[in-house]
Amino acid sequence: MLRSLDIRDMLIIDRLELDFQPGLNVLTGETGAGKSILLDSLGFVLGWRGRAELVRAGADQGEVQAVFDLPPGHGAHAVLEEAGLPGGEELILRRVNTASGRKTAWVNDRRVSGEVLRSLSETLVELHGQQDDRGLLDPRVHRDVLDDFGGLMAQRQTVAAHWRAVSSARRALDRAEAEQQALQAEEDFLRHAVAELDALDPQPGEEETLDARRRLMQGAERMRADVVRALEALGSQGGEGALTDALRWLDGVSDKAEGALEAPLAALERALVELGEAQAGVESFAEQLSFNPLELEETEERLFALRGLARKHEVQPDDLGRFAQGLRDRLEALDASGVHLETLRAALETQRAAYDAAADALGAARVEAAARLDARIMQELAPLKMDRAVFETRITPEEPGPHGRNAVTFAARTNPGAPIGPLNKVASGGELSRFLLAMKVCLSERAAGLTMIFDEIDRGVGGATANAVGRRLRALADGGQVLVVTHSPQVAALGAHHWRVEKHVEGEVTLSRVVPLDEGDRVDEVARMLSGDTVTDAARQAARQLLKA
């Protein structure tokens, strides 16, 4: 419930503090007195998009603060929790607009974005005017209204979940079919390339090994002569023989050298060991230089085959094995794609069946809810002096989607014999107002905790019809809170609380103020609404009669 509204320096309001009450609150006043400014200011603090320039001329900034009471279970608590904002039984919204256009907002003294304000506003306030393009006149929300009335939102969420599952299964199937088509387009290439690679069977590091062996064989003839000469120099006719002779000669005299030759003899023995190892290594290399003349040709052929395939597939020779495995994997995927596609098609059909069942159940529930809504609205139209009107909720097939397979539109007939058609085509302004009011009464149980604001919803009606509208508004406010901006004395007289919006001039500045009315003031205000500028005794007497009703 909206408890208070504090407005400072907004349009033609310098300072205004309003304390609202439960029940039916009415605001009256002459045209242009500033009633719409109150709604603009409330909309501003709630984050609604409205006028661009709101700051009062000459002021540095404008500010609006609204205080709401939040009972346990109110929808605003969930929004506050999700936004990480402090909660409680009281909700304080404050928003400032500077003269330069910069807007800043706070919720319970925490800085917030306009988006958070708008999320909160959806749980706090519902605004309706005669041209209610968010409700009766907008077919895009008729389905939402019906589902809300019928308590079908949980079923609709189930349908939406099945729709997402269908969409996901369809995307998976589409991707798999596209992949299969791409693989089929290159199947011949894949099979030929895999066969060619399998026949060659390239191994990691093979290209480097073959290249080294090829270079070795190519230089073997030149190296072989030098290696033979080296072996001769190391052998018994060369270094080995000389070292052996030296060792024998020195060993023969070592016993007479008093130990002086022990170190040289040990060094010669080590040298002979090292020389033997060098000789063995050179002999091993010499053996490598002896090869079958065809080996060079075979080595070159394989090396060139490896390098040729690498160039063909634009990979490094060492990557041919991994490349071949990738091609094999794609072939296996192609060979297995038929089974995979059948699995995905079966999964899609399962999801479609689940969606169809849920959508059918939702459609049936909508038909039942539509019958109840039509009956309820017809009951509400009778007290509103429209007992001969007909209201009809039409449910027609539409393309499947997350909301099911039903389009919902509200149609009406206001006069017997006239065709039933869209509300905005067959109903006048006053009739639309009463249709809207009947709808709101029917939905009031599902709008618990909302402050409902009706902006001149009674325009175009008068007399007994206006009185009927006022009584339905009072019934709608029972146990809740309704704010009504009205020019109808019959509606104003039924309010539990009454404020008059008036405009006055101070110096050369026009300001708007809102005055709470006591019983005597209410008589004068209702009389003014009945008779105009000149309030007569007869008008006051008529006003008293209305206020007693």
C-alpha cells in the first residue's frame, strides 16, 4: 500500500506531502490544476518512462519520495532479495532529477538503477486509464490476462520449458544433419586420403631419421676412404702398435727406475684403452658406410613420399599421423551418423510429444478459464448498467510457441443485434471504462498488495452509470487501496478519503497543491463538480445526498 508521497520542485509543485490511506482515495480538481502531475511524479519515483523535463523552473533539482507498506509475502520482497537490497515492512523509494537531466535513485537508502525501480513498481502499483493500451485494448496481453485470471502461469511455465527442450532437440538435430551433409560431400576424399595415408603409415620423427640416413649414404664414398685411413692410423701398424711398443720398452726398465715410470705406464695403459674404444667406434661407423646400393633409392623414395603427402595436406611431415587419425575419426562419424541421427530424431519426437501434451492441457484449461472469465465479467457488467452487453474471450489456434498454441483476444457487443468485435472497435470511451473496471474487479483477487490507480476511468459516463462505476471502485478498494483521479461527483462522493488538487499563483509563479478535505469541504467540492464555478445551495444539497449514499 502507498502510505505517503513527498514531492519537491517537480513541474509546478514546490513542496507537497501526501499521506494516503487504505480503501478508495479520490483526487478531484479543475482541469489543469495538476492532477496529472501527481501521477507523473509517482511514475518518476517508480522508474516509469514519462516526461523528459520534470524539474520546476528555477530549481536545481526535483525530488520524489514514496513510502510503501509491505506485508509478509508481498511480491516486492523477492525483488529486493534478488537485487541484494534491505527489506522489511517499509519500503522507501527516492529519486532525484537534476536540472541537467541526470537521474539518481535509492531504495531503502541504497543506490539503485531505474531497472530495479521498474521491477519493484510492477509489484507495487498498477495504473489504468480510459485508453488502457496495456490491458483490454492490447491483444498482445490478452493471453496474459486470461492466464493470470485462470491461475495458469505454472502450466504456462511448464509449456515454455517443453518448448525450450523441443528447440534444443531441433537445434541438435539440425547440427547433426548439417555435419552429416558436410561429411557426405567429402566422403570420396576422406576414403581416398585415409587409404593413401594408411598405405604409407607415417611415423613420428620418421622424416628426420630418413633425411639423416639419406645424407649419410650420399656422403658415404667420400667418407669411407678417410675412415679407412683413420683405422689404419689407429691400428697395429699405427698408433696401437706404437703405444704397445712404448709400453713394452718402458715396462722392461721400470723395475730399475725406482717407481719413476709407474705414472707414465699407467697413462699409457689408459691411452691404449681409450684408443681401443675410439677404434671400435670408427669401425662401427665404417660398417654403417657399407650399405646396399638400393637402400639409398628406397630411402629417398619414402622421404619424398612423406614430404609429398605433407605438402598435399598442408601439414608438417611429423603431423601426418595425427592428421590421418583425424580423417579416420571423421569417417567413423560419417559411418555412425545414421544411427546418431535416428537417436536425435527420436529424442525430438519425444520432446514434441511432451510439448503437445502440455500445450493441449494448457489450451483446455484456457477454454475453461475463458468461460469462467466471461461469466464473471458479465456479472460485473450488470451493476455497471451494461446488462445487455456481451463480453467474449476468443481462443483461436496459432503457431506453436513458448506460450502454447492459442491466441487470445477479448471481444464484445455493446448493443443487441450488433456484431461481436474487438473492444476498441465496438465500445465507446465510457463503455471501455466499464469493461476495464469489470475486468479489474474480476482480477482483484490476483492483485493482492497492489495499489491500483485509475486515471479518469469514469470519463464519458454520468448519472446512475457513474454511481455504479464508483460503487464498483469502492468494492475493488475493499481490503486494499485504490487511487482515483476523477471529474465525476458520483465517484468522488463514494471515496473513503478525498483530496482536492488546486492551482494558485504566488507572485508570478504558478504552483499546484493538494488539500485533504474534511466533511464540509467535501460537500463544497462535490457541489462544485455538480454545478460548476457557481456553487448553489441546491448543488450543496445534492452533494450531501450523494455523500450519504
